[in-house]
Amino acid sequence: MKLDRLKINKVKLKRVILAVIISLLIEIFICNFPAFRTIFTNKNIEKDFVLDEKTIVISNINERITSINFNYEKELTDKVTYKIKYVADDTSDTVSLRDKVILEEQKQYVHFDTHTKCKTLQIDLETESEIHIKNILLNHVNFSINIYRIFMFFTLSIFIIKIKDKSIFEVKYNINSKRQKYNFILNLITMCMFIFIYIIYQYNFETIIVKKEDINKEDSILMQTEAFANGSIKLLEEPTEELKDMENPYDHIARSNNNVSYLYDVAYYNGAYYNYFGVAPIITLLLPFRMLTGRYVHTYIFNFVFILGIALALYSLYKKLVDKYIKNITLCHFYLGYYAILLGSNVFTLLRGAKYDIVVTSGIMFLLIAMNLAMSIYKNEKLKYLKLILLGITTALIVLSKPNLIV
């Protein structure tokens, strides 16, 4: 018995070691490919540059450039958006690269690739910080090891290894197993939280808290929430007198020609602005949060709550269907079936959390809850009338999110 257990432990240890090696290799050689790319160029080029307010120009480079390392004399007090353009040696055309946003406490290092020798680099800086640059290094090798990525690769490697030796297919799905149920939910929440952490990291926000006076004028969802909190249906932002005096305020060409300001993506009617996006996310989540705290968080965080609700409601519906129609299934196939539906639904494409997304995610969540309630009434008539009331409420909330979801 002890020998068998020892063998099993050795096999498990080998799997863990192999998964660690695989995850480290992926992190070092794939995720840090730009650093290896820089190794094979002419490294650590320090060129003279011209700084005009917040525009940097580097001329007479005549090298392929794969990275820029900015060294500042003083600590930055604000994040920096780098807008990089370059002119290649064999052309006079200017090529613009994707903007790069870096927080003030992070290393001011930008990866890119000109693919050929370039003559000139122009970097426009957007920041509230004072710009005092000590030097700029071109093609400086920079390795960035990310523990979060390593953990994700490790988890995926373990899963693939277990599939390969087929041991993962030996465990049967048990309808009545609370342990399997709780483990699945914990696994699902953990996956969603990793995605959430990654999204926060990608957005590079200085803080997740938004004061009511700092609401973005393009975010009509938060503006509508603040209007409701102040007892108003119309938005609190007042249209300009120039807009009110226009003969046809809906003529965007006339507005543009006369430099008349207009609030972005809202409805204008009878001298006031109105939000035309669904209010379900507001009355169910944003407004209660505002009334309790007096503040907001960014809309994408509220949106993530609805995505988490979608994942859990989908699990509940999926489990009901599997329990009713499939009698013999392994736990692995149960997992794979669920994640195939979840990821195939493209719900994670809505993680951006803009006003266009949050009304869809809230509508989908309430739709799945309504389907759960309908199946629950059919399966078990206990608390039937309460379930019917909740079914009516969630159906109404689908309409209040995005009406075409009910069709």
C-alpha cells in the first residue's frame, strides 16, 4: 500500500515539475520574445534627441529599432501615453504605431519593431507630469517575468498532462456530490477573478473609485445613475444655450459648422439630455452602490459583476439540463461542455464594460436567471408562486436592459 502511494506521489511530482518547466519556457521564450528580438539587434543605442514641449524627435538613427527605454530625471506624477511614429530608411512615409499607456510607477519601456532600418523617430507624450528626460536608450534588452502568466500556464499545462494520461477521464460526474459542485463553482470564480485582475492591469487606471463630480461626460450610464440619485429622469448636464437656440439641434453638420457642443451619444429632447440605454444595470447595481457609498467604481467593474452572474447562472442552467438529459458523463466532459458553451458565447468580448456592453451583460444574466426559474418551476413546484413572481421580475429586467433580448 505504501509503495503504491509512493509511486502515485512520484508520478504527481513529475507532472508538477514538467508543468513548471513548460510554464517557465513559455514565459521566458514566448512571452519575452521581444527581449530576445532585441538581443539580435545593435543594442543600447543612445542618440541625441530634441524635446519640444512634449514631443521627442530622434534623427539619423539608421538602425532597426525594437524598443525604447525612457529614463527621466524626476519621478513622474502621472501616467504617460506614448504616441510613436517613425520614418523608414527606404521611404519618406510616416508609420504610426499603437499608443502605449504606462503608469507613472512602472518602467517607461516600450516594445515595438520597425522591421527595417529607420531614419527618424517621433514620440508624442500625453501626460500631466513635467517632462525632464535624462536619456533615451534604443534597443535596450528588457526581460519582464510575470508570475500571473506563469500560474496560468502552469494550470493549463497540468490540465493538458492529465488529459494526455487519461486519468482525468476516470472520475465520474455525480449529480448529488456537493464536493464536485463546490469545487466547480470555486474553479469558475477563480478563473473569472484572474480574468478580472488581468483586465484591471490592462486598463491602467490610477484608481477604481470614481467621485460623482469626476464622472466621464461620455458615460451616460453613470450620468443617468447620478440623475436618479438626485431625483431626476433627465441628465443633470445642461445643454448649452447655443444648442437650445438652434432651429434644428439634431443637425450634426450645423452643430459642427457653428461649434455648438453636444453631449456624446445621448438623446436631446425639449431642452434636456436623456440617456437611451437600458436602466436595469442602474436600478439593480449602480444606484444601490451609489446610495450606499456616495461614489462609483468604473463601469467595467460593475459590468464584470454581471459577467460573473452570467457564468454562475449558466452553470446552474447547464447543470439542470445535464442532470435531466444525460445519465452517464465524466467530470472532465462536464467541465469541457460548460466551458465550451461559456467561451463560445463570446460573453468575454464584453469585458470592456462600456455603456454598450453593460446593458447586454445585465440582460443576458437576467435572461439566464429567468430560464433557471422556469426550469425550476417545471422540475419542482415548491415555492411555485414565489418563483413565478421572480420570473416576472427578471423578465421585466431583461426588457429594461436590452428589449431585443426578449424576442
